[in-house]
Amino acid sequence: MDENIACSGFFSATAEDTISCLDKFEASGPLQWFSGNFLESFYNFGYALSHPSSWLGWIGGMDTAEDKQALMQFIYYGGSRELFFVILSMFLLLTVIGLWRNSFMWGCVRILEGVANTIGRFFVWAGLLMVLQQIVIVFMQRIFSTAEMTLAFGMPFTKDISWWSEELKFYNALIVTLCATYTFVQGGHVRVDLVYSKVSYRTKRVIDMFGSLFFMMPTAVLVWMYGWYFMWRNMINPPVSASDTLERLMMKSRAVRWNVETIGFSPNGFDAYFLFKILLITYAALVFLQAIAFFFRSYLERKEGMESEGKYLSKDSLGEGEEAYEGTH
């Protein structure tokens, strides 16, 4: 950047023909860019908390131009570097506090693993609903030869049999996306092990720490980045993309309107496929949170030794006598 460009204000410029001094600092080199964005993340987080209407005003409806601009700001910052650095700074802050007070880090592990377990234990029942609904569909088609099925709890909900059949995929998506971290906490994922079982206890914890930082977290971030704009392209019109600047989104806000995807694969089939997009980004968020918990747990178990393995871990059991089958999926 031209050194002669004037700047005013630190976090934001106070004059229209200038830039903020922090922006000028960030443009002077890669190290300055990283440190400047890291410093700015605390300001951005505080500003978002103190001005919720600037990015949540659309929740009550898009009746005014300000509401539409709030929606576009929400979309932009949901996949922006600003959000990335806010999350990074919070993770580093939690890590530093946890290194100083291990009890605090154990508390983070218990909370994050508790979230995964609670969500997983609730949505795992979608598997039972899927089986029961499939049985009902077979009876309605083969025995009663009906083309429609009604679900009534006060207000009847009637759909074609093909709609209920395609909806079974949604139950499957619920299990895959919302129970993935629960299964991880329970140790139920398949492990292809070539090295892990042969190394020492502390080396295993180092491998776990490395995997959470360099595999789980980056994967979750990539899924979020692709899934975020993929979801919104099927929710509003005009469409948005990751390459849109905030200024361009503000211009699009003048014509923005809801355009929720309701097209099924068959004429009378399931038509709420936008829910799959929402589940995709929810999955990415849960995986990222579990990566933090796994990193913290691995560090603490390595530091405290073998006696802390599985500490505070809430694992489900198949019952007495079934221990040999647990964790062997």
C-alpha cells in the first residue's frame, strides 16, 4: 500500500476519504496482516454483541431496508475472515487460560463433550422413527392401497406417500450430521490403525492433538465455508457467493427476498431440501467444537498420565455382559 495514504481512526476511519490506521498496518506485510486481524477480532466481537440489530435485525422480518442490510451483513460475516479470527482468538484465549488452570480446560472438555452427547442421544431416536415410518408406509401402500397419509396432532398434516418415503432421507441426515460427534465421543467410529496402537501412551496423545488441529479443524472450516453460501443460495434471491464483497451484498440487499428451495426430486416428493443445507453447516460447527474438546482432552491426558485417560468421559453402555462389543464398530 502507498505509504502516503492517510489514515484516520484505529479500528475504523473517521473520514470518508481515508482508511483506518489498522487497515494500513495490516496491508504492510503478512505478519502485520495476521496480528492486525487478531487484534481487530476482539473489537469485532464486542461490536457484534453491542449492536445485535446490525446483523440480527432480519429475524423479525424484512420490512425495512435496514432489515435487509442486516441479513446481508449476517451472510457476509458468517463466512468471512473476521469470523475466522474471532473464533481463532477465542480458541487461543481458552487455550491460554486452560494451560494456566487445567481445571478450566477440563471444564471446557466436559461442556463440549456434554453438548455432543446430549444432541446425539436425542437425535439418535430418528433411527427408530425412520424404521416405524417405513413400516407404516409399507402397510399403507401394500395393504390399504392409499396414495396419501395424514399425521394429525390437533392440526392434520396430509402428504402423498412418496413425500413420506423421501422424507426418510431426512431422518438419515439427522443421524449422520447430528450424531457424528456423539459417536466420536463414544469411540464408535471406524479406526484404520497402522501406527497408533504400536506407540507409547504419550505419543498417542500427541497424535490425537495433531489430528484435531490439522485434520478435524481445517476440514470443519472448509465444510462450513462451502456449506454456508451453498445454503444461502437456496434460501434467498438474488443469490450470494463467497466472492461477493460487503459493498456488493449491500447493493443486492435492495432486491433481496426469501426464495426458500421447495423443489423435490419427484412431483409429490419431499420438498424441504433446504433443511439438508442447514444440517450441513450444523455438522461443521459440531465437528469444530469437538475438535477443540479432543485437543484439550488429549493435552490434559498427556500431561496427567494414564490415570487421567477417560476422565469425566460419559460413555454409554450396551449393558452388563456386552462390554466386549463396545467400541468395536
